[in-house]
Amino acid sequence: MGDFIGVVKKNRACKVPGMSSKFPAMLSMGSATFSYDISFHLSIFQNDKAICFMSGFLSNVEELKRRYKLEKCSEASLIAQLYAANRENFHLDLDGNFSICLYDKINDRLTVVRDKFGSRPIYFINELNFFALSTSLGLLVRNNLVPMSLNKEAFMDFMLFQSRNCTNTFYNEIKRLDPRYLIRIEDGVVSTSKISTTPPIKNKWIGIKNPIRRFSEIFKESIQKSDLSDKNIGIMLSGGLDSSAISVAIKNIGFTNVKTFSANFTHLPKESRDLSDETKFQKAVSSSIGYEHIFCSLENVLPLKSIHSTLDYYDEPTHFPNAYVWDTICEAAKD
């Protein structure tokens, strides 16, 4: 999956538990030790000043390279350069779906950032003598850093299909960093703060002569921010407004390395099929854009089976009713 785990001493003289479950790759410096598994999900950069882990992706890489006149580099390297230029506010320039861990070797300072959507998790244990973090809840549990106990409130929320506190996990000792939050650790002090953002401008479309054209331009620019030119692109095309608009925009921009996918209920009786199957809309869109479209049948696909498989991704029970649809399409895309 491309996960990492790190342990930072709050006092270099204190003793902390060693990591019992490690990846082959290890890095130790100052008061910090990291273990990680390399994959396309994880970008890593290290020099004599810092080490940076980034899980996920940045959607404005090319824009940042142009703005700061940076050479071609990895996403983690780009983040490290932004940090070197403005260590307090480097994260404000970043767009995308990501969790970031940056250790400043010079100042023995750790910064952890989670994006505003919260699409990439960061879990942590905050003890008297150490701070541990990971992109994987299971890694923190399996490393036996502290004795674990059941968080009864989180368990009750799960059973009642509700959520009172999204920082809770199934373990009292492990917390989840909120979206749009960051953690800093310096001189043994842990501080958590919400990332400030510029409030949206009210009625910003007033006065624009052609708002539809302007919206189209912004929509196109947002897609172009994602560096997809050298990648195979798969689009989950439901036939609804969002996926159809993105598919048409990608076609108009000129991408050719694209396939579209849909999950279909064509096996159902006509009365049920008319209520749930959107094949005719998918056909209408795919025929107009000309990309190869793959229809994935959901016949004999068991929704309950995917509930168990999500444990491999989230390491805790997760309410994800449509997971079986995602699994089916991802298998087709992989083939």
C-alpha cells in the first residue's frame, strides 16, 4: 500500500519502545525513526536538512514548479523545498489529496499535515515520552508501542451508524488527525492547529460578462492541474452529471490514454432495473466522447463480501455501502 510509521522522542534522553513490526526500509536521525514501504502511493525525499513523506498526490505540482521556478522533482522533494523557503506556511500552497510528514533534521522539528478533504489518513499516539504516527492504523496497533484498549464510544457510534468525533478510532490510545489540521512537535511540545484558509469571496460571479464560459475555463484548468499526461486514466462513468462532465472535459483537453468504466445492474428484473440501472446514460456519454467503455456486471457480486475486504485498507470496520461497486470496477481497470 505504501505506508510509513515514525516514532519521535520528546526528549532524546528518554527511552521509547522499539518498533516490532518494521518495513525493510528504515531511517533514523536525531530523535526520529521511520520505517516505510515504497509504492506509487508514497513519495519520499531526504537530504542533509530534512526528510519528507507524502502519501497521496498533489494536484498543483506543475503550477508550483512554474511559480517557484523549480526543476523537475518528486512531490516530496517539492514539499521539502517549499518548507525550506517558508517553514511556517509551506502547506498553504498545496492542493490535492495527501498526508504529509516532514522532519526537520536541523531543528529537530516534526510537521504533520492532512489535506482539507481528509482523503488520506494520519493516525497518531501521543504519549509522555514519545509521539508515534502512521498512515496505517494497523501498523500502530501491531507495533505494540502501548497497550491497546477498546474505545467504547467509537464502537457505539459504529453500531448506531453515527459519528460524534471523527478523531476517534476503535482504540483509546490512537487518534486520527482531523482534515485541514496540522501537528508540530518541537522541543518535546506537541501542538495541533487548524490550517487557516482564505474565506471564499461571496457572489464572486457577479459582474462576469460570460459566467458559463468562465466556469468552463476554471473547470478545464482544475483538470489540467493534475499531471495525467503520462498515465493511463480510468474514469468511473455513472452517466450522471459529475462523471459525464469530467469525461467530456478530458476528451476536449485532448487526453487519449483513457478508458471509462461503469457498474451495471442489467441482470435485474425490468421493474428493478428501471429504478437502478443507468446503462442508457452511460452509453449516450461514451458514444459521444469515443473512449473505450467497459461495462462491469454486478450479477453475483456480493455486497457483504467487500465489507470484510475493506479491513485490509482501513484496519478497522468501515461503513462503505458501495465498496463492492468500487472493487468490481477496480478489478476491471487492473485487468
